[in-house]
Amino acid sequence: MGGGFWPTLPLKMPYSEGVPHWWDPAWWIFQIIVMSILLLTLRRVAMSIDRDEKPSQSASRRPGTSTNTQKPPSIPG
């Protein structure tokens, strides 16, 4: 175990005097692009799930209302 502060992947990024100066900015740009694609994909999936659930709900039903006329169970205590 490395013991460093930041978590790392099993893939070690080379760091030496011979690494070109463009490598670090290119790596960060790559990370930003990958994370943006991941976030946009997850947002699209969540929006499609929400869109699919809307027609199944009744249009007249408001949150907190119940079509059931029974009283809620009482909790002894």
C-alpha cells in the first residue's frame, strides 16, 4: 500500500525528468472528458427513468395524499 494522500489506480503514471511537459495537461484534459461523459450518461439514464415513471402515476394525485381512507397504524410507546 502506497500510503499517499490521493487514491491511485493500479496504472502508474510515469514521472521523471524525461516526461514531456504536455503530458500532465493532456492527462487532466483526458480525465475531465471521461468524467463529463460519465456524468452526462448517468444524467440521461436518470432522466429517462423519471420520464418512464411519470405516466404510471395518477395526474390528480398530490404528494402526501392518499387514496386509501384507512387510518395509519398507531405506534405504541
